[in-house]
Amino acid sequence: MAKEPSFDLSLVKACYFNLSDKTPFIGVISRLKAGEVYHSHSQFDMHYGLEFGIVMSGRKDLIFPDLTIHLSSGNVWFCGMWEPHCWTVGRQPKEEINFIIWPPALASLHFNESPELDWLEPFTLPPEERPQTNATTRGAMLEIGAKMKKCLKTGGEKRDILLRLYIMEAILLSARKSKTRENLKLPSGSAESLNQILKCFFEKRGLMTTAGAARMCGMGRNTFGMMFRRLMGLSFADFGLRYRLNSAASCLRWTNDSIKNIAFSWGFADTSHFDRLFAKFYGCPPHEYRHRKIHPGFCNGRIRPKGRAFSAR
């Protein structure tokens, strides 16, 4: 009998979406008809955009490297930036609504009525602490999902504005019961500084130091580091490294450029340094990743998730 694969970062597909201030989110309605079997396929991915979804009907398992969350109708899920995850579903009808969100679209939200409200908190808490609906709020979440579904299907000139409002409403409804983190005071204009840094960061292909980013914002390094981690959920250094590694992984899969050239073009000093970091993050060296016969976005065979499991309320 073939050994079932465990959660393997070398099977993670780096997904990129055309997100920007003009296109701050992408929404998809996903359906599985009765009789279709998906339990033997597990899709792994990670992406820059934040992920939010609502299970409209049926069940699914959301799987992180050390945690599996069982979701059913009216439950929601949150995934952070470049957070490896996958999902599995069984032999049953299923429908869900899934949004990929440009992080600054939430980081820049501020309301004087609730200045302490942290819109990114549901995405940056540890997976087991992320907010969830309950018996009282599931019905209301399904109503929001129905409005999202109608909006995605019918379109119209007000579509994007309505979807933004529905996303905010859904986050507010589910995050109401979330744990409150320490309220760190951020410098005035932090969200605007973040947007400026992200634009420059991608223009420079991630080749920007924490000190350089701090100078661009007119902040000290420590103040900038605190601001970035609070708004984005990880350090600026980790943000840059993950971006460059994921970009290099994409080049390995879809171009014939040499590993040496790919490493240099994405800011790695030498191939041995690149090999070491790549293997640590993806679970295999670059040359093995390039020559895998299995597409990095899919793993044939039923997944055997590691660690804990629990059902959403």
C-alpha cells in the first residue's frame, strides 16, 4: 500500500493574484456537486493576499502544517499572508465563497468610532485562536454570504463597493468574539506609510532592507519593525524573504533559467546560501523542486495531516 503523504512544503504552490489598490479583492463561488469525489485530492497553496471564506453548505477540512480545522455550513476561515495551507472535502454537495484580499485594504481601515479595531487580527492570530461563528451568528453569516453570492453573480457598477461592505460586515460579525491582543500605539499615518513601502518593495523585487524601509517612512528601525509586524502579521525581514523565495520557486517551475541566475536575480548572495534557505522553507533543494513530476499545487493521494484537529463551533 502506498504511503500517504504528510504535509510537505515542497508541494506548496506559490499563488499570486493581481491585487492592488484598484483591485483590492478577488471573489470566487466554489461548488461541488453530489457524487463528485474530491477526498483523494488535496490542494496546497500560499499567497500574498489574505484569504477569507464562508462555507455556504456541506463540509470541508482546512489543513495547516500542524492543525486541521473541520468546517461546516455557516463557518468561516481566515488565512494569513504566505501561510501554507490546503483543504480537503468529501463525497457531498458543497458550496463556499472565497475572497483573496489585498492586505493594505484592511490595514488602512480606520474608524474614529472604534480606533482600536484591528481588521487584520483575524488573519494574524495563531490558526487555533482565529475567530469563528457560533450557533448565534451562523445564520447571519449565511445571510451575508447570500448577498456576496448574488453580488458576484450579477455584477453591476456598485459591485465592488458592495462586496467591500459585505467583507467588512462578515469580518466584524466573526471577529466580535476574538481575543484582544495588547493594544500597541502605532505612529500616526502608519497605514499610509505601509502602502508607500509595499509599492516600492514590489518595484524593487523585494530587495529592500528593514533599515532602508524605515528611513523611507521617516521612522527608526525599531518603530518601523513594530508597525510593520502589527499591520502585516510578520516581520519585514520575513516578509521579504518569503516573497523572494516564492518568486524564485515560481521561476524554477516555469522558466529554464539556471538556478544560479535565479538565485542572483532574487537577491541571494550565492547558490549555497539560496540552497540552504530554499530547502529550509520548501523541504527540498531547488534542483529537486524544479524536477518534481507532481505539480507543486497538487498532491495525488489522501493527505495525512499532522498535529491537532478540532471542529469549528
